[in-house]
Amino acid sequence: MASAKDASTEMAVPEEIIASASAMDVAGIVAGMSSGDLQMYTSVKGVDKVAKLKVLDAITNSEPLADNLRTAFKLTDFVIQVIQMADEKTGEIGNVPRIILITDDGKAYHAISSGVLQSLRNFVGVLGEPGTSDAWPVAVTCDEVKGRNGYRFMTLKLA
């Protein structure tokens, strides 16, 4: 089995995992990650070198989304990658989804955010997957909003 090396996490990524899972929904993707069946999902279509390098570039050269709040960009694709992270309350290590947003001009922004993940669920639920409808790319901004109990979270909004 061929694989690519993900420099940000030093894990081997089999081609079958890099390949887009065309019929999956975002909730199914996260469920597959939680069970350990899926390590990475990308909406980038294709398994050729160009597609793989686009995904690898996004993973290794993305900027923090939190540093780019209220910046408008056209979202064309995304990557959801499993990473391990300590729980802030318990310190227990667990798998969490790292979301990488890819823009029409090749930039990429990353976040570990349930709000951004929920936004992607909504976008895919209404617009379909990137590359499957003429609704993509979609102009968005990321904003930080205040939730219950003073918690702040990021969300994607139409620009």
C-alpha cells in the first residue's frame, strides 16, 4: 500500500484514506474518526499527485483560523484530520478532528473547533459536497461568537 508522509503529525497516510469518500457526510466522517476507522478525510477529488500535494500542502502550510477572524475567503475544499489532544479538564488524551479549510487561491486555515465543524455539516447538508454542485466555492468568513456560560467558539458565516 502506497502512502504519503504527513509532516505535521508524522503518520503514514494510506492512499485509500487520502482519497475522498464521495458519499460520506461530515457526521459520518467524524463518527469514523472516533471509531478509529478513518484517520483523514478530504473533499479534494482525485488520487493523482496534484490532488495529494494539494492536501499535503494544506495540512503542512495552513495558518491558524483564529488569526484570520472576519477575513472573507472563498472556501473550495476541506480536510478533516484526526489528531490526539489532551482534554482541558481531565488531561486525558483523545482523538479530536482538526479542520483545514482550503480557499480558491490555495491558502489554508486550520482549527480544532466544534463550531467550525458544525458549520461544515450545515454547508455540506445544504450545498452538497465541494465539487458536486455549482454552489462551491462559497464565500465565507470566520467569526467568534459567545455561547452559553461565557464560552466563545468560532463559526463560519456566509460573506
